[in-house]
Amino acid sequence: MNQLIHRLPVWSSLSVIIGMLFIGYVLPWISIAGVPVFRSIWVRIALGLVLLVLVAFVHWYKKRKENQREQALINDMGQVSAGKLTPDSEFNRIFSEVFTALNMEKDGKKRLYEIPWYLVIGSPGSGKTTLLRKSGLDFIGSKEALEEKGIAGTVLCDWWVSSEIVLLDTAGRLTSHDHQEKDASDWSSLLSKLYKYRPIQPLNGIILTLSVDTLMSSEKCDKFIQLAIKRLDDVQKTLNVRLPVYLFITKTDLLPGFDACFHQFESKERRRLWGFPFDQSNSNFKELLQRLKVWVYSKQSELRQDEAQQVLIFYQHFVELTHSISNFTTYLAAELKYDIKLRSVFFTSGTQNGNPVEKIFSQVLSSQYGYSLSDVSLRQYPKAYFIQTAFSDVIYKEAGFAGHAIEYLKKKRMQLILVSSLCFSLLIGMNVYWWNEANKVKITAEEFQDKFDLIAYDKRKLSTIEGSIGFFKDVDSLLEEYSENNFNTLFIDGDIREALYHAKKGVYISTLIPFLINKIRASMLNASVRQVVLYEQLKAYIMLSTGRFFDEKFLLSWLKKNPSFAKSSDLSEEENKLLYYHMERAIVTPNEQDFNVDQHAILVARKKLEYFSIEKRLLQALGSKKGIPEWDEKLIRYSASMDDLFVRSDGLSLSALPSSLYSQKGMLWLLQQDVEKMTEVYMREGWVLSDSNQLITKSNGSDSKAIVNTMMLDYIVNYINVWMSYFDSIRLKLENDKTRLVAQLDQLSDSESDFSLWLSSVISQLHIAKEIKEDKKNSWFVKLAENHFNRNFSDITLWASLDKKTTGVIRLNQKLSKIKDLLEKQITEPSSELKSNIAINNQFQILIAELPSPINLWFGYLSSQADTAMKEMADIALNVAWKEKSSVCKERTSGRYPFSKKSKLDMSLNDFTKIFGQSGLFNTFYNYHPSATKKLNEISGFSLSKKISSSYFIAGDNPGFDFSIRLKSVSPVVSKVYINVGNDSLVYEQADGKWLHARWPLHSGTSEVKIKLVDEFDFTIWERGYYGLWALHKMSESLSARPLRNGNFLIKKGGVGWFFSLELQVPEKNNLLLLNDFRRFRCPEEL
């Protein structure tokens, strides 16, 4: 817990989170003198920023102090005086080496407090260094350097550093104080250095070593315990910190029989823990002795007689030591003062690889006489017992038990008191300030409210446009007046702003919106308004007056294109600008008020738009939408601009369009694209021209085939208009040519050369020059030239050919006009197909036969392939209409039971009704596309949906069917069978043929189907429950129902010594609850 408290980033994050939650969710509810000063979002943002800066500053300051301490440590460590080494300088060197080792870690720089530090003390020769060497920890440093540590005993202090722990191995004399004055000085210096360099937490624990030979001597034991208590008392007085003490009883291999007991232990067993957590009652120690006793006696039968005898000897000697161990630990724990507590006791053995004398002697031989260390006989294969786990699983993991220095905690407490006092004083000062400011604001707010009430008092004045503009002016002036003292910016977002909003909203709804609606209505009734404009006006009128199909983006765009609707002739230019500004806000202001809708105006507008050309409607719907094919857009615009057959306002000429579009494939390709777009338009905007939000046509139908029929006829008529206009322009050009030629011929002489020059220049200028070049033999120009050369032509002969050409063009237009009349009759009096009216079709064939190529070929193809083309287009329209419904179908059926057997997610009753009900998705689609019924029935998803609908929705849109269940047979061991279906249940004591009648669904899908079998003692033999809307289906499927000859279904289940069977009667005789059909059902992607 202490480590967590002092891990600053954790607490910094928690402080920020808690502070932000308080600022965001608590402060807005706090008012000062009745004024919600913290409700402003800007005030809360400012407070949040202050909190972030404060936490960041604290974090930075603490890091800075930590860095300063470490830098001071480095500087101090480096000050090792030359000449004779003092204990102080030696300790500086030791700590410097520790710090260097920490910085050499591969994981990066280790902070002084990130890993625990332990002090190892004990009398000389008690095995401190051996204990650390055999601890199994991965210490930093070379193998040779680690082996040399403590060879001839520790002089002052050795460091052992790993990536997880720092161990300070002290010399035995620092514990025993053999030379009282010097050893006490060295000991005191060591503790002072620890407190200086780690003032917050000097140590995480103390490791105390006690050898078995000391325990065997009562005199040595009593002396050592006094020394240990004094040293621990010194630690507490100097460091002033709570510490755990770990007692290691070393050299247990000195007890007779130790080798016989443990020599067969493998490496894993030698690493095990042998010790006990200390308690005053010594119950843990007694339990350890009991376990040892049981283990020893269990080994007697496994060992040879001599080995078994040695094991018993070891146990007897260990028991003899128990009194000494118990007295030592109890006395030590009792005498320890302050917060130093004995934590655990461990028994260990760590034999050295050769004794110290042998090692020193071998080094001398190596350095002076050249002998290798390997030449010197050393004892091999040393073994350590019960050491490693004590360090890794106990000491390291209990590093958090140590406390912090009392002086440090006092300092921190004082800092906390100072900071708290400062914050409290600041809070009091802020409250006084805010209280004074709040009083001023309250008075100002009351003045503002009084003036505002005077402005909004006259309701009759606000009901007129002029009065509303005056109201907006007065409010703006009032806000400007009070914004000078920051009243508007800081406190207007409270009750005052809410009052302003509601007041403006009231004016918007009561005055501005009705004003706009009435202006639109008057324009709609104007006979001269163009269809394109009328369509948008009708759309805006329905949105604003009914609130249905509301499209904020469209309304704002429409108002921007038609700013005159937000103007009044009674207002000045500046006032009209203000009116437009507020009209934009009025449009997007939500309102639930119903306005008086003029149904007559809507009917008149829809009547005018009854024959609103498909091209114009498509252009209108597409607007500036990107992605329209370039030539398609030009054709649409060309067609939509032809209010007058001979006037094209956008200046587009037929020659600007590629001729390939006027081929059979080109025209059908355009038609195919536009059928798809137009169907989408109908789906999205059908409500504009009809109260039903479905696909509509001029004949008030909604079938896709009827739509395509109308669109094809519309297209043909439209492009006949294009050609008629084109041919008429040729006629005009011919007449202009004739006039110019006459004028030029009158000025020519009879000279042949003059005529030849004139003829060559005219051919390049005439609009029909191309035709002259292609057909010189029959050209009237050639005849004109021949007559001129023979000097026997007359004006009548000359111009007869030109007039004939002009007359031919006129006749062509007349034929096209007749074809147009026939097709328009087909539109106004539609039949199911283009070829169905034989009389009209025959006239059509006669007329198109007289048309020039390639026009006659195009009409002939369209006439002969009308059915095929219409079928293709109808399929396109059908798929567009199905596209949106397909996604809805998949969303509500995919991955849901009963459509997916393994799914844990059930389809709800509401979704089931919306998809398969009589008024559901599939049946509605059938009804709106009657001509596609045959095609839809051939699609698996539609045919299965029809079957599901007819089976489950017998009575309209309320799904349900009756079913019955009964017990058919049961084994003698079963005493009772409980069958529960919803709230209905039966108890069978035998198969008596009694039926349980029920109805699906079971209480809107919230009930269950449950079967339970019990024996004569009411012990449950078998029980199973199925829940939810589809419980009946799950039960039938889980228990593998199979059909019987009588049309019912048999459900069987059995186990060891028991069985039962049920008979289920459902409406579907051949397919149990249509489970197979549910599995096969898939929502169609395309039709």
C-alpha cells in the first residue's frame, strides 16, 4: 500500500479523473448566492486546465527532487579521499558501486526506491556470504568477482545487486563489536549512509544469520541474542522505520545425520522452503516439528538400517535444539522495540566450494609459483539446501511490508497540512469573492429580466412580422448593453439564456414559420410558376406545415436559392436581412406545433405536377449530386429545358451530343441508368406527389413494370421533341440559305467564271454542304449549276428543288408529331404494354416506315423489342426497390434462431411480424409489385417467406397457432412426469392419453416449455427447460422429433433404466414447425 501511495503517476491519474468528474458533474449543481456560477462550460474548462497544470507541476517537482537526491548521491560517492581509506570513504565507494551496478541494468536506469534493499547481519563465521552466494539470485558482476567476495571474511561491507534486490553483506564484527569503539563507529557510519541516501525508505528488511554451532552453546546463544537486539535497536533509532526481520539458522549440516537425511534430494527438492512464519505461541514451529517427525518415520521403511539410524539421530538432535530455537525467537521478539518485528525463521545449509584457508593458499601458489588453481585439491560439488525459495518466494515478495522513515512521514504530514491550509484559505477567499460577485450578478440579472419581460410583454405585437423584427432588435440591443460587464459571456448561459431561447422559439413558431408557409402556399397557387420550382415549393410546404419528412439541409438550401420568401415589402433592407437571419434559425428550430395545412393547395400543386416530366423530376432530384455520367447529364438538361419545343434556354445543340447515344443501345443504356436513378428518387421522394410513401406513377400505380412503361413512353416522346426541334432548325436554315442565295444570284453577271467562283464559295458556306458532297447526282445544287451553264433555267425551276427539300423536312416533322400524339395517348390512357393496342401499333409501324434512316431503324427496334426492353428495365426498378428492404431483412434474421440452429440470439416477435406478417416486408413487396409476382415466386427467399407467413399468420398480423402435447409412454421407474407449457401444466402418473392444449406464441415469448421426470421418492431423474419465444421449436429440435403415420410427431428420450416419449400435434403435418424451411431461408441479394 505504501508503494502505491508514493507511486506518483498512479495517484496523479486518479487525482485528474476524480477532479474532472467533480468539475464536470458536481460543480454545475453548486450555486453561490443562488447563482449557478459553475454552469458555464468555459468556467469549468478553465478549472480543468488549472487542475491539469497543478498535477503536472507536482509531478515535475517530485521528479526534480528525486533527481537532485540521486545527483547528490553520485557527487558524494565520488568524493573518496586519497591516502588512507576511512570507513566513510569506504562506504561511499560501496554505495557508488551499487549505484553504478543499477545503472548498468539492461532494462534501463533503476531508481533507488524501485527495488528493495536488505541489510544482512550476523556474528563472524555465521555463513552470511555463503547464504547470499547460494541464494540463486542473478547478481550483477563477473563470476570471478562474485567468487572472491568474502573469501577471507568480509572486511567492512560487500554489496550483492541483482535486477530484483540489493543485499548489503556486513562484516561480522559490525554485529559482534569485537573492537568496541572502532566497530561501533563503522556500524553507525553505515546506518547514517543508508539514511542519507535513502531517506524515505532506507531498508526493506533485515536478514539475521545464526549458525547451529552457536545454538548448541547456551553461552554463545545468550551472548548473540543480546548483540542482535542491540544492533536492531541501533537500526530503529537511526533509521526510524518499520522493518521485518528474517532469521536464518545456518549450517544445519553440522547436525549429525543431516547428510543421511537429505543427500538423496534432487535440485528441485533442495530449493524447497524449510521454515515457519513466527508467532508468539510458536504453533507454526510445533507444526513444522510434527511434519518433520512424520517424514522421518515414513523414511524408515525406505532406507537401509544404518541410514535409517542416522536419520533418527538427526531428528533427535534437531529436537534437542527446539528448546534453544524457541527461547531465542521468543526472547528476540519480546525484546525488539518500536516497529521492528521478527517475520520468519528459516533453516538452511550452504557448504562452500573448499574452505577459506584452501582458497587463500591456492591463490598464493598461483601468483608466486605459477600453479593453476585447478592443481590445488578443493572439495568439489558443494550443495545448498533450503535457501533459494526463501529469497524468491518470501523475502522479495514481502518487500512492501517495510514502512517509511518516521521523519520523512512527519515532513510529508507537515507539507500536507500547509498545502491543505493554503487550499482552504484560497477556497474561503474565492467564496467571499464569488459571493460578492454573485450579489452583483443577481441584481444585474434581475434588471435584465425586468427589461426583457417588458420587450416580450406585448404578444399581439409579436404576432406580426414588423413586431417580431422589433422584438429581435430590442433583444440584441439589450444583450449588447449587458455584455459590457461580461454578464452575457459568463452568466447568460443559465436561466436567462433559456428564457431567451424559449422567447425566440415562440416568435419563430407563432410568426416566422406561418409567414413562410403562407408565402409558399400563395406561390404554389400561382398558375405561372414553373413545374421545377413548384416541385421544390410543394416539398418545402409539406415539410414545414406537417413536420413530416423533415430535411434541414434541403430547407436551408432551398431558402438560400429563394431568399425572396424571407422578405417583406413592409420592411427596410436592413430589417429584411435580419428577418432572413432569423428565418434560417426558425427553419432548423425543432417544434411540435401543428400548423393549418391547406390540403387544397397541395392537391392543386400535385395536379399541376401530374405530368411533371420524368427528366425534369430526375434532374430536380439529382440536383448537384456528383457521379452523373457526363452525357446523361447533358441529355437530361437538354430535355428539361424544352418548355418550348423551339427554344433551348441553355444553348445546348444536338450536335454537341455523341451520335452513339442515339443508337439503339445508347438510348436503352441511358434509359437503364435513369430507371435505376428514378426508382431511387421515387423511393426517397414519393411522398411529394402522393400521400403514400411508396413508388408512384402518373396512373397512381406503384408496380415497377408500370413505372418503366410510363418512363419508356415519356422518353420516346421526349426525344421525338428533340428530333422535331432539330429538323425544324434545319428547315429554318434552308430558308435562310434560299434567301441568301437569291440575293447573291441577283447581283451576279452572266459570266460563267463569276458563277463558278460563286458556286465554289457557296458550297463551303451552306449548312447542307455535307449533303451536297455526299449526293452530287441528285443534288439540286448540281441541277442548279447545269441549268445555269445551259442558260435555260428559270426561277421556278431553280427554287423548286430547294422548296421540295424544305417541304420534306416539314413533312418529316408532321410524321413525328403524329407518332408523338399516338404515344401521348398511350400515356394518358395506359395499357399494360406498349404493343397491346393493335390499332395504335399498326399506325405506329406505318409512320415509322416513312421516316428516314437511322430514325426509322431506332423506332422499329424499340417497337419490336419493347417487351424485352421493358422487362429488363422492370427488373432494374424491382432491384432498386428491394435493395433497402434486403438489408432490413438480413439484419433481423441473420444469426438468429430459428434461422440459425446454433445461435443463442432469438428473433423477436416484433421482428418476426415485421418481416413475415400479412403487412410485413415480404407481403407488402408482393402487393406493390403485382406484375412481378411470378418472378418473385421463383425466388427461394420469397417462396419460403410466403410459406412461413401463411403458416404462422393465419389471422392477420397476429402470429399464432394451436398445438397439443401428451405423454405417450413412460418406463415403470418413473413415478410422475411434469409437463409445463407457458402457464399451463399437467402431471402424468401414467400414459393416460390426456392432451395438454396450448397456443404459440407463449405469452409474447416470455414463457417456457419444461419437462421433468421424478421417481417414487420425488427424486429428479431427468429435467430439461426451454425458454423464450421459440421454446417449443427448441424442445422439438433438441429431442429429435420424428413424424408418425397419423401426421403427428414423436419425441423420445431415455437413459439408464428410464425412458419416456411425447406426442406433439402441430398444424404443419409434413414439416415440423417449418424448421427445415427456416434453415433454408436466406434474404435475397438481387431479384
